[in-house]
Amino acid sequence: MGFFSMKNKNILKVVFVIIGTMIGAGFASGQEMYLFFFSYGIKGLVGLFISNLLIGFVIYQTFQIVHQNKINTYKQFLDILIKKDGKIKPIINTVINTFILITFFIMIAGFGAYFEQELGINSLIGSTILAIITFLIFMTSVKGVVKANEFLVPILIGFLMIIGILNLKGFPLLELTNYIIQTNHSNFALSAILYSSYNSILLIPVLITLKDYIQNKRQITKIASISTLIIIILSAIVFLLLVRVDVDITKLEMPAVYVVSNMFKILRYAYGFIILGSIFTTAISLGTSFLQNTTKNKKSYTQIAVIMCITSVLVSKIGFSNLVSLLYPVFGYLGLLQILKLSITKVQIK
């Protein structure tokens, strides 16, 4: 049947949703890469690999649990993960949904931040545009999310690959350490684990919504492997872009955008598409996941979607980089428990 059989097409659809969820505003803008990896110098590259391998494990293990136990909701997933203590499950469920919602807000803020930094348009206008578009996608449920990612993510990956190759041209790899901030090396491993931890909070509910695209364990292995490889390559590309920053990086909302705008002017608008596209794919994946976790019928689904989109525009005024630097590390610590339970559950299910 060849690579483009229905099974392999489903694998690619799932991979694209995973990548689309991962490469949101924080990732493509370089803000996450600076906060969790680049600020730790050359060791940040080591942390990058550790972190993404851990994310690959989370993808593999989550799909295994979902597939073996025929799980349909995040609540059912928690029932497998935490079997005895019934009191803590609603608390964890609430915390996870809160983080998903906050990250959705961060995507809306990031969309507005790009409009203001690169186009000189008030951030509220950009945030409002994305809020309206995401609401329309929410009305199509999971199928609309998969189709949007299936179309946009390959384009985003292609653009990032081109920019990565251009950045390597004449890049002084042997002198890489001279370009990277040399601080706080001792905490690079913890930072890497926190990055994978908070991403697992976002990914797991999204992975559960993709359950119908998984048919067997071989597919799960392929999905986890392909997703991990792609995200490692894309992470390294963004990391190496930050080496080119020639101003105080802490003053930039979107450092990767700054580099592309200054070094590769011809690709400035292409990277703008990467930023806006990646924000969009993450926003719709997380928003749909939140709505499926918190609503019981079509009426409440629509009502909460309206409230969520309106609120996101108001919250976006807090500022994109402020939201990322303040909230992501906090939820990273909370996600550690989930990863530990995933590891333990593997033994229990066997």
C-alpha cells in the first residue's frame, strides 16, 4: 500500500497535531528557548535533548495507556493514573484545565504581541482576530483541528528547516560557546525537565482527543519516534538562531523574530507566517482540549467557547513574555507529578 496508506496518513495527522501543539508562540518566538535552554549556555543544548526525549516518552506512554484502556476523556485517564486517592483527582483535573486555559490565553497574547512588535498594530487587534478565528474552528471540534494542523504544520516545518539551513551558512560552530550567555549552568537539567513537564500537561489532554486515529502499538511507536525527532531538530534550529542576537536578549519579546528580521530580511514575512501559524495551531489544539474536558453538551460547549475567547483578549494585555516567564515554570513543577505517575503506571498496566 506504500507509505501513504490510510494507517500512515493517520500517523502523520497525529504527528502534525502534536508538533502544532508544541510549536506555539513561546517556541517559535524563541521566548521559551531562551528561558529554559539558551540562558544556560552550551549545556542548554544538552538540556534540549534530554527534555525532548522525555516528551517523546510522555507521548508514547500516554497513547499506550489510552489505547489499552480505551480512554475517552482526561477524567478517565486520571482514574488510571491515580487509582486510590479520589479526592485529589478533581483538584488535578482543575489544575490541568486551568493551565490549558492559561496557555490558550498566552497564545492569544503572543498573536497580539507579534502584530505590535513587527507590524506596529495595536496588540488588541491581533488578539481579537485570533480569538474570532479560533472560535470558528472550535465549532468544528476535533476534525477541524486535525485538518488545520495537517495543512499548516508541514508548511511551518518546511519554513523552519530553510531558515535553519540558512543560519548554518557561515555559522561559527567551533566558537558556539562564545555566543551563548554563560550563566546558571548548574540548573540546566532541572530547567530541561521543567520544560518537558509543563509541555506534558498541555500534550496529554490533546493526545486523548486523538485516540480514534490510533489503531495499534506499532503506530504509537512510530508517532512518538517521528514527533521526537522533528521537535529536536526544530528546537535546535531556534536555539541556534538565538546565538545571532546582537542586543540585550532579555529586552526582546520575540528574540527569534528579531534575528530573522535582521539577518534574513527576505524571510521576515515567512517567519511571521511561522509565528502566527504556530500560535494558531497551538491555540486551536489547546482550546478544543479544554472545551472537551469541561463541557457536557453542545450548548455549554458553545457558551464556554464564547466566554473563553472574549476573556482571552482581555487577559492578553498582561503581556506575552510576562505570561511565559511567570506561569510556565510554575506549571512545570506541577507537571512533574504527572510524568512520575506515567512511569509507574507503565509497570502496573503490564
